[in-house]
Amino acid sequence: MHAAIELGGTFFTLALTTDKDILYKEKFDTQDPDTTVQTIYNYFKDHNVQSINIATFGPVQLDKNSQQYGSILKTPKLKWTDYPIGPRLSQLLKSPFHIETDVNACALAEYKLGTNGAKNLAYITVGTGVGVGLIVDGQCVHGILHPEGGHILVPKLKEDQNFAGVCAYHGDCLEGLCTNVSAAQRLGCQIEDLPNISDDNPVWQYIGHYLAILCGNLALLLSLEKIVIGGGVMNRKILYKIINDKLLKHINGYIQIPDNFIVPPSVEDIGIRGAMIINK
């Protein structure tokens, strides 16, 4: 049996798995690192797991030659900065760990398990943050770190110029303009109230516009075959049409965008499923 962990900044999911199947899973609130790790340890300690497979929020050190391999790096979640999540769990559970970003793991799940038939794709999540996972020629993209597409800079709409953005590092980068936090701040409401906001509110046009710029840039830079977008903000289903329409307008016929280029996830339990296959 194996431990599969989908670690998000707000919630995390734990699953006991075989090589192919999820046996049990449970969702928890993410707390400070030590409390979260204790919860993970308590969940798996009696199961003698053979491996620990972690799909985590980032930034995270993925270079196995680094002394910080398996550690969360500098993050707005300050208590997690430099926390060695992989080594700590490996020490407690006495099993080797494998680690990947949550969005790269989701992209990998879409590539290997999904119905899209693409070997060059992006997985974008839009929630309290914006994350971008990339598969190019069937491989997760790594380099000096890993994709951090949520922090690209985008030209602001004229009607959105007075909104400063909410990113702690860059203010009005993509993440600063597109999250549920930014939507709630623009509207002067709580995140929990966003489902009550009508589809015709301009805030969804703003978010769709900025995400379409991201999608266009990814398509032009990487010649992607598919872009999968998930996350809590995308429960606003009208956003898929808004993004697609604005993407076509931005591209302006320069390249041919395929039908069904921007789609919702096709894999159930995509984060856990991605964690299960990061070492395969």
C-alpha cells in the first residue's frame, strides 16, 4: 500500500492506495506544518506504507541533488517557508517519498489518465491562488524550479486599473487579479458569498480576460494541444465560455485554436490520482 497526499494551502486530502486504486481517502483543513504533519502521520502510521507520494502547493524544491529536496520554499504561507515536508514524513513513516507540485501532478493525471489524448498540455487551477502545471512531450516541466505561471504579469483592463491586486509579492500579477480573494475584494464581499454573485457581474469578465491572456501565451509559447482549467473559481461555469471567446479574440486567427481547447478536468480525484503516479 502507498500514501497519497494532495496538500493545498486551505485543505489537504489523504488517501491510502494500491498501485491503481484508492482504498480510503479523507479531507482535512490545512493548519501549521507540524500540526498538519501530525495529522498525516496519524492517518498512515498503522498501514506500513511502501511509499509516500506528495502533490503539494509550492514553491517546492524538486531537485533531488539539492539539500532542500522535498521542502516548501519561500511562500506567502509564511509558517511553511523552508519546511521539509518530504523528509519529515519519510522520517516519521519510515518510507521513501516522491514529490511534485499539485498542478504538475494534475497535469500528469490528465495526460496519463484523462480523455484528452494530448501529450502537450497545461493544467491551470484557479482558487485562492493560481497554479499552472505543464506537460511537454509527456513530461512534467522542471527547470530552475517549476512552472509558476500564476505570477506572470498581464496588461490590466482600463476599467480594472484602480484595483491594486492581492498578490503579496507582485500585487496585480495574474494571481493578484484572478483568485476568489481578488473577486471578493473587488465586490466588497466574503469569499463564501461569491456563489450568490450573478453571472452577468463584470468581475467574471475581468477574470476571464486575464485567464484568456494566460492561455494564449501558453498556447503560443509551448504549442499546447489542450488546456485544462479547474479549481474553485471555475465552479462559475460561464468562465469557460468567457475564456474561450476572449482567447480567440486575443489570438485573432494567428494560429488555429482547436475545438474544445479549453476544458474542465476529466479525471475524478485528480489531485490524488496525480500524486499516485508521480513516480511512474
